[in-house]
Amino acid sequence: MKKKLKIGLFGFGVVGQGLYHVLNETHGVKAEIKRICVKNQNKQRNLPNEIFTFDKADIFTDEEIDIVVELIDDATAAFEIVKAALQNGKHVVTANKKMLAENLEEIYNLQIKYDRSVLYEGAVCGSIPILRNLEEYYDNDLITSIEGIFNGSTNFILTKVFEEKKSYADALKIAQELGFAESDPSLDVKGFDPKFKLTIAIAHTFGVFVKPENILNVGIDKISAVDLKYAKENNLTIKLVARAFRDDKTIIGFVAPQFIPADHMLANVRNEYNAVLVEGAFAEKQVYIGKGAGGYPTGSAVLSDISALTFDYRYEYKKFTQGEGFTFSNKAVADVVVSFTEKNAITPADFENFKGGYQGNGLQYMTGSITLQKLKELSKREEVSVILSPNAEITVLQKQAVRVERA
């Protein structure tokens, strides 16, 4: 490749501006942004007008541009940009986790067809270099699980709720004011964002391409006073945890809030930080912690991908090409705490194994194990909150139990 790469950038929002600044402040990456394609022609920007274009073709047909960096919000439009860039012989760097999660298998095939790379370290857990490590460090390890806090916005909100006694609404407002959460926060607080990231991580961890709609996601938007009372009385906190693990040839993966003991390593991951726990047969447990929200952490990860392209790096999808033949499944049972206010909204019959409950002062909760299908059903009910128990066991149906809290 050329000694100094030229970049065509799509999008100049928080992450795009973060990338521009870190690229201009570092001296180790031999790359420069030649053109920036934006949508809004009337918006005032703090760069010379000549660097901007409103025509995508100006980037796709420019033979000097080696890399297309895609940093827009629209997942459908982002995928079209990725396809067009590859078809025009350009490598791609993106941080669009929704677009990647929905189209990852096709993107894998397009990279092979056009002999170009698509890198996306910034799409999963911000500044944590987890994908590169899964591809290189763990390429021959028998990984048994990957889990952690994959969303900085919800972790920030939960930190404010538990440590500063903020209400959920006030904590969300602060997160929005700081740019950690969007004006429409549903992708974060309802668990879609970490689900997209988990979808991508599963491909690099176990070599399985899963459609995101097949992965269960439960968010933090229904956490109630009953849940907070339960946590306080039992010396617990709550974290939104994404997890995937293997049991023989079966992969189980989902996103859900969980009660976490105060002495657990995830309990100490605060504010907008993410944490990823990887466990393998040979390397055993590894823990990665870093900022997962904000323009600079993601911009730094995007910059790392650009730097990798100067060395002709590409993902080899080693777990997929090794052909282990894993299949994804939702057929499992999980230990949960279900809280509700309406009398008889939940009954012991909802559980595979009912353990007990509490009611008083208008507050009610029940504990036991339920299927992931039942977890999905209950999570859609407005008056019900479902949170995984501390040290919860996830039991693959007709398999042995696999403990997912391993600290």
C-alpha cells in the first residue's frame, strides 16, 4: 500500500470529529483525510469548505483515496456505503455496530469477493481492542465464554443511580447532556446497542454469524424501586451484561441486566467504562476495561484500524474458517429475580423452578429459573422487571449447567 494513505470520510459528528482531531495530533499513523462527505449543506463546520462534499461519488471515484471511513448513524445507508467502497477497490473502516450486526456475513463475503478489508474495532466496546485480540491472541484457544459491560451509556446511568442516588430519569438526562446517550436513548437503555456488539463479538469468538433479531435483549428501562431495594438489602449493584458461552457445539448468547455482588470485578466498572471478560481453555480468564462511550475513545479505535491498514491488516475470521460447526440457540434456562406491583401479575407457574418471593408495602418479587423464551415474554410487559440473579446459572436445556459469573 501507499506510504501515506488518503481517507474519504463519511459523517462528521462526534466520532468523526474525534477521529479528525486524534489523526492530526498523532504522528505515528501515515494517513490524512482528503474529503469528508456530509448530508447537511447548511450546517456550520470548523474546517475549510473545500474539504467537504455532498456527493458520495466524489469519494468513491477518487483514485487517490485508499480508505473509506464510514461514521454515519443510518445503518441502511452505511451498508450501501460499505458495499460501494469495496466495489470501487477501497478498504473500509466503520464503527456502525447496527449495520455490521445486520449484515456481517454478507460483509465477510464481500471482502473475499473484492479482496479488500473491512475493519471495525470501534464498533465493539469503544477503546477496548477486543476484536483484534479475539482474532490474533485467541486464534487457537478454545474460548468458552465472552461477557461483560458492552454499553457505556447504560453503565453511566446505573452508576449515577447507585452511587449518587439519582433517579433513573435524572441519570438518563445527565447522560444525554454529556453526549453519552442519544435524545432517543432506546438503542442503549433497551439493550439493542450491546446486542449488536455481542452479535459481532460472537462471530469473532465462536465463528458463528447470528442475526441480531435471534439474540434476546432486555434493557434497564424497567428497573424499579423493588429492584433497587432488593439490591441494597443484599449488597448488590445492577449491570447490563452481554454474554455468550459455548456448551459442546451450542452457543448461547443474550443481553440482560443482572444483580452483581459488590465484590465482583464488574461492580467496580463505573460510569462510561466497558469491561470484557474472555475465558479460554488455555489462556483462562482475561479482563479488558476501557471507555466505551464518547467521540475520542471510539475515534481512537477507528484510528487504530486505519493504522492497521497501513500494514495491510485484515480480519481472517479464524474461528469461522476453522469450521467448528457451532450452532446458536436460545434453548436455555436462567436464574432470575422478577419484580412487579400488580397483584398476581406473576405466579409460580411462570417459573421452571420457583424458589421463593416477597411482598409488602405494594412491592413484590419472585425468584427462580425461567426459560429464555419466558424471559423474552416477561420483558415485554410494562409492569414487570426481570433481572438475572447474582451468580446466575444458565442451564442449556438437556445439557449441564454453565455458571456465567466466574470472578
